[in-house]
Amino acid sequence: MTAPSSSIAPRKGGRWIEQWDPEDETFWKETGEKVARRNLFFSVLSEHIGFSIWTLWSVMVLFMGPEYGLTPADKFFIISMATLVGAVVRVPYTFAVARFGGRNWTIVSASMLLIPTIAAFIVMEPGTSFGTFLVCAMLAGVGGGNFASSMTNINSFFPLRKKGWALGLNAGGGNIGVPVVQLVALAVIGASGGPRVLLGIYIPLIVVAAVLGAFYMDNITSVKNDTGAAKEAVKDPHTWIMSFLYIGTFGSFIGYSFAFGLVLQTQFGRTPLESAYVTFIGPLLGSLIRPVGGWLADKYGGARITLWNFVAMGAATGVIVVASMEKSLPLFTTAFIVLFVLTGLGNGSTFKMIPGIFHAKATAMGLTGEEAASYGRRLSGASMGLIGAVGALGGLGINLAFRQSFLSVGSGTGAFVAFLAFYAVCFGVTWAVYLRRPAAAESPAVTTSEAKPQLNYAEV
């Protein structure tokens, strides 16, 4: 039997791969891996800049002193709206890949980043109304959608055995756009530059990402919007369970990324420069470790890594509560950075679980080989956008919780107590659904022939 080959041919005005079978090892070694890695690289570039634009207002609010006439609650609301839009647009962005092609949509989605960047460049000055700033922050939310389309696209390029690493690297490279924009802001503030300098740096970078995507990325013809798979994914309880767990990992990462600098300013009286000196560290480490989370999940099982990661996140949050009550800035900052690292690790392990769960479900249904792999790809691809969107809404919840906590008690302590309780629930759900042994499997009264097929998620 001849291995399928990658056939790239012009169609619909772009580069289209007519045959793609990454599960075939011969095809993967001879052709697939090189093409997949090239697309991964340029997908990461576009997603990286998308994350920077999405979280742009977490930096912009640091520039906005008393002359802007905004309260801390106003600023938390601004960044909350950017988070909200970024979460919502993830759903249509997921389906855009199959409708237009991964390469084509990368060009479009990257180009769309010019809208919020140029809009902010125009209005960023004292005297601009709160409503105008709010609209510009909401426009920046389109950058959050790039994650969903990028992950859906890259999921199609790699075989199941490589998905943890590939999706972790793709997401981690995108996530690192958060600390990079904060680092660039630090340099701008340190050089006594204004917010328009920061925006002026990103406008040409957006153009470069769109152009490189056009020249070096591909579309896969066989990737289509599967309405049946989407409906099945929506009905499958695991889609919603994983959405819940992803709120705990990625929702925490993006929520803390938006809020960290503002919390330091509001609760500890840090200046914009003092905040910027440390704000980037947590998102940077959290982004860098995300591929490690995927790799550990590939090796030991995503459910196991996720379970113990929630334990560690709870412990770090407990330290933050103590530091907040004791008003210890060094302990607070250190524990917050550790929490960032753990959110990144959990991001990688939870997203690795998604294709594994649906592959395990296919096996339990009696499917084998390529048939099982195909079912897993269909359902995991259909569910990823929804899971990513719901997970990102966790960032909205975190920022609104901080806003309410500061309005109510003047600090973020109340919010952190709520986060601690949430991580405990996430731990319980992970154990109960994916690691607890089924009762039927433990009971000697149930014979092998009588027992219903059990879904083995221990290795997911």
C-alpha cells in the first residue's frame, strides 16, 4: 500500500494540501512532519501577536494616571470587557479555519489586529471618555480569537502521539505574547515614552505576521466544518467538564495576566514602572512552561498532571491569601509568580486531555486504528473552540472578582479566597471523572462478559 503524499496545489487563491494523513508514519517521516512544523512556526507567530493585542489594555491602564479620570474599578472593567470579547469570538474563529482554510484565516485574523491597534493609537490621551476606552478595549478582544483558530488549525496537522507537544508549543508561543507586550511596555515606560510609542511598535509587526502567513502557511482541503461533530461535541458532557477545568487553568492565566499589574498598583501602591518591572515575569514563565505541561501529559497522562497541578495551584493561592492579609509584597509577588507557572503547566496538560478523551471514547465504542483516530480528531477539533471560549471566560470572572473585591474590602484578598475554593472543586472534578476507578471494574461480582465497556481515561 502506497503511503499518502502531501499535494500542495493552488486553489481558491491559496496553497491547499489535497492529501493529509499524519497518522501514517511513513507519510509523517517523509513529508508530513516538515510541513506541519513550518505551519506551526508561523501559526505561533500570528497567535503570539494576537495575544499581545488582546492583553494590550492590561498595559495601557498602567499608563493611565489621575489625569485620565478613571478609578481602579473603571480600569478593571475595561480589561474585563477585553477578556469577554476575546472569549466570545473564539467560537466563530474555530469554525473559520474549515470555512476559509487555516492559512487564509491566519492572514485575515492577523490583519484584523490593525483595527484595535490603530483605534487605540488615535484615542489614547487624557480627556477621552470612559466609553471610548471601553469600545477600544473590546475591539482588542479579537486578538483572543486567534488562539482558537490557531489551535484548531494545528490540531489537524499533527498525529495524536504528537498533539500534546504541538498544541502545548503552539499555545505557549501564543501565550508568551502577554509578557512580551508587557516587556515592551516596560522599555517604553523606562525610556519615558507614551502609550502611542508602544502601539506604533506593534502596527508593523501585525503586517509582517499577515504577510509571512500568506507566504509560508498552508490550508488542508480535508478539514471541513462538521456540523454533526459540533452538535455531538456540544451534547457530550466531557466538552463541558473540560471547559470547566480549562477555566481553572487558562482562565486563571489570562485573568491574572490582565490583572497582575493593576493589583500591584491598587493594593500595594506600585508606580507604573515598578509594576511593569515584575508584571511580565509570571506570564513569561507560565507561557514557557506550557509545552512542558503538554510533554508531561504525553508521558504520564494529562489527567494525573492536571490533578496534582490543581493541588499546587491551591497551595500557591493559599500563600497569596496570607501575603495579602499580611501586606507582604515580596511574598505576594513570589507566590503570584509561582501560581502563574502552575497555570501554564495546567494549560498544557488540560488541552492534551481533549484529543485523548475522545480517542478513548472511540475505543470504548469499539473503533480501532484510523477509524478511532478519525473520530477523536473530529470531536476534539469540534470541541476545542468551545472549550477555549468557556475557559477564557474564566479570565472575565477573575477580573470581575478583583473589581468587586476592591470595591468591597479595598484589596484582592476576597477574590483569592474564592479562587482557592474554585481550584478545590477543579481537583475534585478531575479525580472523580478521569482518575477514579469505575465501581464495575472493581466489583468481583461483575464478570468481564457482563461489564459494559469502560472508558479508560487514566492515560488521557
